[in-house]
Amino acid sequence: MPELPEVEVTRRRIAPHLVGRRLRAVRTTRPSYFFVTPPARLRRALAGRTALGLDRRGKYLVLRLDDGARLVLHLGMTGQLFAAGASSLRLLSATARATLSPERQLAFRPDAHTHLRFVFADEGPEVYLRDTRKFGKVLWLAPGEEHERLTRLGADALDVDGARLFRATRGRRVAIKSLLLDQAVIAGVGNIYADEALFLAGVRPGRSAARVTRRESDAIAQGLRRVLLRSIETGGSSISDYVAPDGRDGEYQSERRVYARRGEPCFTCATPIARVVVGARGTHYCPRCQR
Ligand SMILES: [Zn+2]
């Protein structure tokens, strides 16, 4: 599942292929649950428009258009957003669990899973959104229109600071880890990143959020930024379940300190890493380093 870092990496890589180019047409597959906005309406709304920018909100990509409308994309579990004929393998292996190998993307022809196909007035490379399992979503918002998928999101995980996190924890009896995963509080934190950040902060995942101190809130916010930024730096692969189609990226997962390391020695104190379930999610921590 693409997490915030993979989505951010996709945003940075695909933005130059989308921003500033005028759309001649957008081709879609037939109506399905993939399209929150009916495809016929999408095609009408997007033809002739130019993208002014590509933003990210949590795990959503938001394409800002020159008429004030916005196109919102979610990659789901298997969504891939890529440009035709792009030559860099890393550019092409844009998201986690990619189902199309880089070699096959190079010679890619739009297929039944290519739900969006951006065709540009400059007749340059097309951009595709392909999703074999269709857990992704596409949504068009008229100028000024809002949608709960975006408005319900809390602050972006990369923008969260200790003060904000501390305020959010007051009076909350849920486990601190569950609070970090609540997208209405912080947008974009996935299971692995929550465990890793809590390790860096020395805070046990199961501790009540209300019992986290201001100082610890600073450390957790800092830990989140550190693991997310490091993952973005390495192409979204340092720590997540990301495996490139050619399998080469698995090596980066050695940067994990606790996640999926049950029973292995803590890198700091050699105590075996413990696994518990917090909020129905597998959770890893060091019983000695985290309090
Ligand atoms: Zn330890």
C-alpha cells in the first residue's frame, strides 16, 4: 500500500509531466466505483484545461487546474501514475506493489486497467493512472467545492509539530499509536511509520495519548518527520513494504528499527523487540527503550 512517502515521491516525479501542459483530452474506462465523479463529467471538465500545480494532502494528490477546479487522485493499493516512455526505472516504479514492471511500462500501451489517460495539446508523452485492483479513487471538484475526503483530513504528517500533536492528545484516552493513525488528527501516517517514530521518541505505542507529555510530543513529531523524510529521500523504499517490481528495493528495509523485528535484538539495548496488537494493528516496540 503506498504510504505518504511513496505518494510524495510520485508527486515529485510526475509533476513535471503534468504541470504547465494543456490537456487536449482525458480518456477513461467505463463508470465504476473508481470514479467518484462520473467519467463522462470528468472528460468534459478536463478537456482544454492546464494544470497549475500538483499538491499532496495526506495520501491524496490534488491537481490544481487553470479554471479553479481540482482533480483529486488516490492511488489506493495498486495505483500507478506514470508518464509514457519515461526512461528512468525509478520514475516508473512510482508506487508500492507496482503490478507492471518497469520494463513493461517502457513499452506500455493503455490497457483495461488504465482508468485515466491524459492526452496533451503539445502531443508530448501521455500520463496514465493505472490501477489493477481499483481501490484508487478519482474525484473532480468544481472551483470552491470541497469534499469530506479532503476536509476531514488533519494536518499533514510532514507539517505536524509537537505543540499541535500535544493539543490533539489532551483528553484522549486512545493509545498514542491509534491517535497517530487517525487521519482526522494527522494525515498520512501509516502503521510502520507510527511504530518507528514512537521508537525514536522512546514512547510505548499502547500508552494513553492523554499521558504523553509536551516534551514527548515534540519527540514524536520529530520522529515522524525523520522517518518520513528519510523514506522520501530513498524513493519511498527505506522502510515501507515497498518492493520494486525487480525486487531490488528490499535491501532498504534494513533501516527499520522495530517494525517486523519481533524477537530480534533492539539496536540500542539488545532487548528483544516485542509485538503486541494496538487498535487492531500489529505493533512493535522495545520494552526497555520505550516507556
Ligand atoms: Zn531498546
